Amino acid sequence: MRYLRLFVLGTILAISAFLVMSFAPPFLLGMAGFYTTHPGWEVAEILVEKNKDVRGCNKIIRAFWWDVLSPPTAEQRALCVHSYARLTQNPSACELLLPGQYGWSCLGAVKSELGKGWGCGSTSENINCGGHNIYAKNLGISNCDIYKEQILKNWCYEERSATLPGINDCEKISAEPPGWREECQGRYAFKQKDAALCSPISDEKRREVCEMEIRYAPK
């Protein structure tokens, strides 16, 4: 009976030690300001809500035995940075991920947030200006006057400025909706690979995106 009691006591002590060793480190790290259980996107929301710097993403740690099936620390931190940049529309945060592909995705997410409500997408066959409820056949960009709607002309001027050698039609884009001319100027600057051409962009964040795209573009 005595040996049984000792065995039971030893088992209880072993289990207790295991539980303490398992849960004490993340608890202590949490007390020290680290994120041991939150996913990257949630940490980004916390940082934004508390008006903290994006480098707070570096306080994400996944180093415990129960985390083997969850994304590793580096992946969670990258997701945090990406989410933080999108939520704050802060392109400088993306520099923590550049020049990697995820860094370019980060810049794209910021640009998308900055450009909500205007702009058009296109394929070789169609033009989709969903924000303006305009959909049309792609008639090319050789002559923008072929399009009746001003929104489609804006699209045409932007595409010419972004793709055709020696062409900058950004000033032909209508003043409304605001921001479209500056987006055009950014694409023109990227085409020319000249960051100085970003300077006319008055919106600070859009100008920063323009300069960063050129700075990190493959040589």
C-alpha cells in the first residue's frame, strides 16, 4: 500500500510539473507583452487599436509543443505586418517584408485600400469599373475618344500612361473621382523607373507607395 501511495504521489507530482512547465512559459511571456496564442491578423488589430508600432508584430512567438500544427512564428509575424499595413494604409510597414513576394502583396493591399471606390480593372476583352457600375468591351487604348463614358476614358488614359513609351496622359483624367490622376502618375513613374516623378503626388501615402515600388523593383 505504501508503494502504491508513493507511486500515485509521484505521478501527481510529475503531472503537476509537466503542467507548470507547459503553461508557465507562455503565461510569463504574455505578462511580458509577447503574443503566444493570438494569430497574426489578430495581433495586427490589437496593435492598431492600441495605436502601437508595427514592430510589435515581432513579439509573436510560437515555440510550444501544442503549436506544432499552427503556422510558425515567422509566418504569423509576416501575416501581422501585412494586416497592419492594410488596416492603417501604411506602406512603410511593408518594408519589413520587402523585397519578397509577400512584401509586394503587402503594397498591393495598401494600394487597394487607398484606391477604394474608383478605378477599373480590365482583361484583353472587357473593362470592369464595378465601383462606378460601368462594364464595357475593351476597344484598346490607341484612341481614348472611342469611349463615351468619362470613367472609361480615364481608364484608357491611365493604361496609356502606364504602358506606352513616351506617353503621359495623366492630366487628361478627370478631377473626379479624386486620386485617379495621382494613381496614374504613380504608374507612369514606375514605367519610367524614376522616383522623382512621384513628387507631384500630393497624397503622402500614395506617393510613398510610388517611391517604394520603384526602389524595390527588380533591376
